[in-house]
Amino acid sequence: MSFKNFKCVPKMIFGRGSFEQLDVVLEQERTDANDFVVFLVDDVHQHKPLAARVPSKAHDLVIYVNVDDEPTTVQVDDLTAQVKAFNTKLPVSVVGLGGGSTMDLAKAVSLMLTNPGSSSEYQGWDLIKNPAVHHIGIPTVSGTGAEASRTAVLCGPVRKLGLNSDYTVFDQIIMDSELIAGVPTDQWFYTGMDCFIHCVESLQGTYLNEFAKAFAEKSMDLCREVYLDNHPEKDDKLMMASYMGGMSIAYSQVGACHAVSYGLGYVLGYHHGIGNCLAFDVLEEFYPEGVAEFRKMMEIHNITLPKNICKDLPDETIAKMVAVTKSMGPLWDNVYGKGWEEKVTDEMLTKLFRRI
């Protein structure tokens, strides 16, 4: 029997106000006067107070990235080309400051600076051959677990799939809960539910083990304190729930919800958080207790999901979503185990999508 030997984030800083230590962290990477850093910052922060706090030097490259749509392989390739055109040297670090999409872009760019070709060539598992440039993740929205994961999820020419490798893992993360204050309620909810759903899928999956279970159970408890109890320290708790949820799936796997959500995201363009919520709401057959708790959380926070978005779509559109969803073999293996191919039929998936 072979056991997973996976890489964790080696360095992390946690605490309110810890963003101020970023400059100190980067100074450890700058060994030459000409060394430069690339900052990929969610453009929602442009011209906002946080932008003025980014510790960039005159010779650094600051790029405000737009993540209104899901990150794509084309976007990663364009950003990589922009960095290479900026300086013939490699940066000493790539910093991702934003939500899961921005952090995934930072991870992907750090990989593509040292690996040839297009990022679409590396969508899958352990296809990356060369170590990435040093890279740092700093979440300003919590829930995706991108700060802890070994993937950078991108929409490519064929499907939505991550660059999954040990080289993808951040070298450093900074978790400052002050940065997630003021996130719009809908986004706060949808992104946080990604974390809650990670835990449900991990705990109900065939890949479950005590390592994954320990992280998932604690993460789920923290989610309940945030979304059911409105705990006064909910920002700190959600930030830790996100990290621990990401750690749980690192040693297990996500499941049916993420598989269906990938189909929605790739074909209809729904962001990952709301896509997961739309999918999870019709998966009571798979996760009855989790879906019931999710609906209670929606009621508490006055969240109303769009309805009937797939009901009248053309058959060919549904077929595209089914094809993407069906291709997520490891996810369905975590749901059903051996022989999942006989259970995950086009008919079953079509019925699910028509209910969304």
C-alpha cells in the first residue's frame, strides 16, 4: 500500500495586523540590490487603503489582476509573459494578495516562470517538472483554502482543472484577519461555504482518514461558530477554518459538489463559491445532513440563490457541463469508490443540472 507524501506550507504567520511583516519576509528573499518582487493584487483593492500598504520597491512589479471571471490558462500565460518582459531575471518572489482566484494566479505564474509552454499543458496531477519561483499567499477573503492547497484551479481550453503538484504549494502564507473585514455579505457567504463544503465532502468520502478527519471536523466546528452563532471573533475563526479545510482535502479529496460546480463554472462562468452553493443545494441525496445545515445558514444570512438557471438550457449546453463533471475521476472515486464509472452516468448528471 502506498501512502500520500504531501507537502505543507513551510512557513506561516497568523494574527491581526500581521500583514505588516510582509516587508520583513521579502527582505529575506532580496539578497541583491537588483532583486525584484512581483505583486499580483486583486484589482478590487486598487486605489483603496490596502494598496498603499503593499511594500513594493521602485524596481518591483505590481499588477492589479481582474478576477471578475474565473482565472484562465490564457490569463496565466499573459501574466507570465508580462513578468518575463519586465525583467530578464526571475523575481525572487511572487506575492498573491486577494481571494482564492488571485492566490491561484500567483501560484500558477510562479510555476510557469520556471516551466516551459502553456499552463494548459499542466492541468492535471503532478505534471509540473521544475520548482516554482518563491511565492507567498495572503488571503483577503477566506474560505477557498487556496492558501493551504497544492493546486491552482484554472479554466483551460478543454475543462476547469488545477495545476496540482507539490511545487504549487505556497512557500509562505500570511493570515491577517483584519484584511477580510468588510467583504460583501454574499461573497463572504459563498466563499465561506466553499470551506464548509470541503469538510462535508472530506468527511463523507471514501478517502477519509484520521488526518483529514481531524482537520475537517475542527474546520466544520469553526464554520458553525461563524455562520450559525455569529461569533464576535468570526473573522479569525473563518480564516483558520479555511486553512484547516484546505489541509483536510490535501490528504483526502473533494466530492460530488466540486465536480458539479466545475461543470457550472467552466460552461456558464459561475465563480467557484456561488457555483458550489448552487450545486450543493441539489445534492441532498449525497449529503443530506450537510445540505440541511447549509440551508439553515442561508436562511440566517438572508441568502437567496438563483433558481432554474439550467432548467431550460439547450441539451448541448447541459451535455458540455456533464462532460466536464464526469471527467473528475478522483472526485467521483471519493464519492463512490471503485466502480464509480458505472454510477456516474450522463442521465444522472443531466437530472442534477436540470434541477439547478
